[in-house]
Amino acid sequence: MPPIRACALRRPKQGLIVHTDGGAQYDSWSMRREYLKRHIQHSVSRPGTPTDNPLIESFFSRLKEEFLNVHFFRSEAELFERLAEHIDFYNDQRIHEDLNDLSPTEFEQKVVSVKSPV
């Protein structure tokens, strides 16, 4: 469950907003409980409007193209393990043209260092 992992790794301040598409996995009772427990506001794209959040739409498009369509998983546990590895690769190593050929992690560190007072 991405919000749980993200909260454990990043420890966000209260007021976190998680934006997803309208998939049942993000609107399930178990996820709603997690959102409430962690004080997360859940934002959902309107049906048929992928422009609501182009960043996440791009991520899921790449996830399908580069990961789901090219791998076979023997179990749910293997899927989750390999998915976590892929997300780490996507964030820490995969360069993105839209981020000046940096990984999202490198880009975020650069932006934070520029915004931090000296």
C-alpha cells in the first residue's frame, strides 16, 4: 500500500494529500481506514480526466509499460517485492527528461537545497 510505505519512509507533516485515480484499490475500506489513521486527505481524479494529476498519470503509464507488461509474478508476495524495487529504481535511479535528466530524488534534493536558507 503506497501511502503506508511513503508515510513510514518520509514521516510527513499532518495535512498530507494523496491523489489517486478512482481505482477500487484506493477507495477500499482498508485504504480509507489507513487514510483516516494517518490523517491523510484522499484526492481522487474525476472520471475521464487524466489531466487532474498528470504526474501520477505519467507514473502509472510508465509503471504499466516498463514493469507490469514485461514481468510475470509467481505470487502476490513476489509482485509486492519487485514493485517496491521498481519504485525505488524509478525514484532514485531512473532519469527523467522532464526533470533535466535527473531522478526524482536528485531533483527533489536539488530543489530543497535551492529553497533552504543559508
